[in-house]
Amino acid sequence: MPGIIETDPELGVAVDEVTAADIRAACKQVAEVSDLADERGFAE
């Protein structure tokens, strides 16, 4: 069964335009506003 990105041409175009730099920037923003260790219960 194809995923929504594969069946929606507009989403497919959007995904094609995402670069590795975009993904790194988004991950960095998430890391700045959340502490994943705390959320998962591994905080020291």
C-alpha cells in the first residue's frame, strides 16, 4: 500500500525539494526547544 507522500503529487514535490541541510536545521531547532533525554526518562 503506497504512503500518502507517494500518492499525493503536491507532497511528492515538497519532499523532493527538502535537502539534507533542511533536515539538519529542523533537528537542531527541535533539540534547542526540547530535552529528549528528560522526555524519555533518562535524565541524570
